[in-house]
Amino acid sequence: MTRRAVSSPSLTVLDNRTGKSYDIPIRNNSVLATDIKKIKAEAQQQDRAEDETSQGLRVFDPAYMNTAVVESKITYINGQDGILRYRGYPIEQLVNKSNFLETAYLLIYGELPSGSQFSTWQDEIMHHTYIHSDIEGMFKSFRYDSHPMSMMTSAFATLGAFAPEANPSLQGQKLYTNASSGHAASLQVLDKQILRIIGKAPTLAAASYRMRQGRPFNRPAHGLSYAGNFLYLLDHLSGRDYQPHPVLEKALDALFIIHADHEVNCSTATVLQVGSSLVDPYSAVAAGCAALYGPSHGGASESAIRMLMEIGSPENVPAFMQKVEKRERVLVGFGHRVYKNVDPRSKAIRELAEQVFQVTGRNKLLDTALTLAKYAGESEFMRKRNLYPNVDFYSGLIYQAMGFPLDFYPVLFAVPRCVGWLAHWRQQMLNPAGVKIWRPRQLYLGEGERNYVGLESRQQAADAGVFGTPVQVSHGGDSRRSKLATYTDEKGHLLKPKL
């Protein structure tokens, strides 16, 4: 094809079905999916009616492997070169020089705060740490062995029920989107919920922790830092003037910075998906918690520690890696959906780990972890697949050294990630073009149109297989006894045992 001179970057597409040529603009190294939809053709013999060929070409991208869904100014990741920046600032600089609340301000409002701005911001956050006593009652309704992340998810949804003034379903659907025009009242409501959620997140997290231990809930302690107050809420038992160890406090604050945001990851995409319906931010954050809960996302650090515990000692690493290379086992804590190089967060965490271990003592799993990392680094199998230690590999070691139970790790992730979720949600609400509800398309591969058949005329499908019918589930002893009982149901039918 002869190259044509163009006045602006574009992609020329020749549709071999029709012979038509399309010029599709390229902006920021991307093309609009709706421009692809302009490529239309009449249905051919091989096309199904469900393909909707005449309605335009669709882009099929399973799991969003190469789909940009938002324009953002918040976080930049270059996975090939191992770069992570918040609003342009390298993550390494923020971990070494900033603190969590300052970084939170940066992520949400775009610039590092001045001295007076930071003082006001910190004061507002720390004065929104209390929760309604009825929410404490909600925590007490859980079983003693409930997963703390389940409690956190429920707690954020419950928090929204205590803020009816923040609910667009009650106050009008433009409650937050009006802020995009500079509407003062909407901006005030929007930012107040951000203060509330960031301030109360540690309180909710600590309540889930104390609930598991059967201990009374602490009240937030003013005068401590954000991380210091969190440790107080978790650990204070009696006495006065509780002060967490400064190294542990600093390490937790640094980990909060590292976990604050990571572009449009699974949980952030969930918050934006749910937020696009214009629901209140508490519900959106609760949805983010549910997404973060999964072992492929926020639960990965817990899974990494469980894997190291299973390996046990350094001498068992080679045998375990052989199973990995045979694809019999999954190596948790290595590789990343985005990073094809060393995860920049893992570099910062390794330095933190050494500082924490000097206080807590060397983590017994550290030698196993380092041996595993060394073995993986020398493995051709791992290098070909760009599998390097990620943030979850080292953060779990620090959390364990600090004495946190394994199932609390996702909660320690959720507290700081609230900042990233809210930064993206706020950016979404302030979009001058408005908020369009997210509605992904699908490629329908199921049955074509067919007619209903009455129950008496149906036959069981011969090729249903194991996935085409319900699997027989087991029941408890009470169900078995009930099946042997005789009783009359609510309609007066006599039911006899099925022997």
C-alpha cells in the first residue's frame, strides 16, 4: 500500500469485506473504540444475526488487556521500565521524603500541599475518625471468625446509611456531578465525604481486628499521626500515653504510601464502574473493598506468605520451583499484570523490611523468600516470562514481622487504597463532559433464536455435561432429618418422606 501524507497522526484501515478505507485519528497513542464502530459491512454468509455486523465493528479485549477506559492525571505506570509516579512524583521519592496524608492530598488534589494546606487537611482528616456507635454494633453482629475484609466491605456500605445527605438517590442525581462546574455546595459535599472515608477507614479496620480478638473497640486518639492512631486503635489495651514504636509507625506509613494508588487496577476500575451509576461514594468504596478482597488482587500478600510457609525452608525451594516450571504450582508474589520489569514498589519495601526486622527480629521466612527470589532470578523459565518479585512478596513479610494475622493483610491494603479510589472517583465526578455510565459490550456466542417448549415436551439435553446441570450439593444433618419427616406445607399439601 502506498503511504499517504497526512496532516495529523491517524490509522488507515482497509476493510477487505467492503473495500472501503477509513482514516482513524490517533491521539495520545490511542484510537477511539467508537471510531472503530464506524467500520460497517453487510452481514455475510458466515455471520450470525447476533454478530450485528451492520451495526459496526466491535473491539474484543478480554479482561481489558489493552483498553483505556478513562483519561487520568493521577498515576503513571510504565510497566516495561518499572516506573510508578503519583502526579509525576516517583514513588521512591514519596516513600523517602513524604508521609501518607501529604501523599493523599497530592493524589486527590493534584499538588503537594503548602504548610497551611497540609495542617488544615491533616486536622480535618483526624477529626473525622469517629464512627457512630451503632456501626460498632454492626461489627458485633458478625461471627467471631468472620473474615475482617468481609466486615470492612459491610462497614463502608453501612457508613453510607449514616450519611443520607451524601446519597444522590435521596438528594438528587447531580449531587456530585454539579461540582464539575464549580458549584460550591456540591464541592463541599463531595470533599466532606472524602474526609470522612479517609478518616474513618482506620477506625473501621481496627474494629474488624478487635472484633476478631474479642476486645473492646478503642476510640481514636488525637495528637497521633495517621499511622500512629491506627496502631493505637489496633493495640492499645490499658494505661496512658500509648506511643507506637517509631520504626513500625514509619514503616506502616510508608507502606500506606506505596499502596495508596496503582492506576486503574481491578478495585479502582470497580469503584469507577459503580461510581458511573452516580451512587454515593460509600457504596462505591464498599464495591472496591469487595474487589480488593480477591486472592488475585489485595489478597495476594496473604497468599504469598502462605506459599512461603508451605515451602518451609530454603532447601525446599528447588523442588517447589520444579513444580512451578511444570505448571503444577503457581508462584505467588512474582510477576504483575502491568510490570514486565522489577516492580518499583518492591525496591522501596525491601529497604523498609530491613528497618522493621532490626526492631522485630528477622522474619523466619526471610531466608526462604530470598532463596526463592534468587532462584527465580536465575531461572530461564521466570526470565522469559518477566516474572520478578512484586510488592506483595515483600509486604507480607513485613506485616508478618509486625505481628498482623494473615487474613488482616487485605485490610491493611484497603485502608490506604481508599485514597486512590477516592482520587479517581473525584476525578470522575469533576469531568466537565459529565459521567457516562459504564456499559461494556460482549460478543454473544450462545444459541440463536429458538421457540419455547413446554415442560411436558422437554427432554434432558444429551450433551449437557458437567456444566449444563446443577451439581449435587451436600446438606447438613437437619436437612436429612427434615426429608424424613411428614408435614403439611403452607398450601395444605401433605408431604411425606422420600425414601
